[in-house]
Amino acid sequence: MRRAVLSAAVELLSREGLAGATVAAVARAAGVHETSVYRRWRTRENLILDALTSELDSALPIPDTGRVREDLLAFFDRLARLLGTPQGHALLRLSVERDDTLDDRRGPYWRDRLDRAVVMVRRGVERGELAPGTDPGLLVEAVSGPLFVRALLSRAPLDEALVTGLVDLALDGARPGRPAGT
């Protein structure tokens, strides 16, 4: 039942957006009773969050190409493409909306994915591609922050040129030989 409901929710979100993913519509599409959905997820928001996180977990693997720049480009290109989808945008909106009925998995979803991404920067430091004092979390935030702002606020394109520019800008500040803090 869980798999059918989550698949139906993701399909509805893709086709109709947040407004179309009602509990009744999801239950109907999954072939289950609406009360079964409420019993398991309690709220529409919890259902949507579970559906999106379950479906999208595989969308952001951590690449290991042997080069920090290529790893970051691959990761953030996938993130940008994800944020450009109805599911990614819905998940991002749910992450920032204030709603006391939504359990506290919202913030941790993005934080966990970005925390996993710091391994790419750490590998770059270990290989000597980046300065020893490089803050992996800060570098990841320096690239992801503008992507989130574009997805949420400006709705400007999330394209490959943007990702390349952000990654190169962040890496320029972390190259070896550059004094820390400058």
C-alpha cells in the first residue's frame, strides 16, 4: 500500500503540482481508501513530504570522478535539474513553509543531502586540489544557496552555465596558495 500511495502522490505532483495532490486524489489513484492514507500519514503535507523524499533520494548521488570540479559540477547540475522539476520545487517549498502539522523531516531532508555533498570537497582537499583550510560545508552552501534562491524567489533559469559559474566561483576561493580568509 505504501509504495502504491507514494507512487501515486509523485505522479500527481508531477502532473498537477501541489494543488492537485490532494489526499482524496492520491488515494483514488493508488486504489486505496482515503482513511487508510490519513491513518498512515496524518496530513496531506506529511504524505507529500514522504512521497518526495522517498522518490527523490536517488536523484542526488555523490559522484566520485577523481576531480573535485567534475564531482561538484555533476552533483550541482543534478540538484539544479531536480529543483527545476515539479517534485523538486514542491519539496523545496515544503522545506521552507511554516506549517505546524508537518513533521520536522523538512529541514533535515536538504541538510542531509548537502551534508553528504561535503565529502566531494574533503576529497578535493585530500588530493591537494583545494587549500587545507577549506570549509567543505561553506563551499557546498556557496553553490547551493543561489540555486535555492533562484528556485524559490527569482525563478530565473537553473541551467548548466549557472552551475558552472557557481562551482568555478566557489572553487576559485578554495584553490591552494590562496591565503585563508581572503
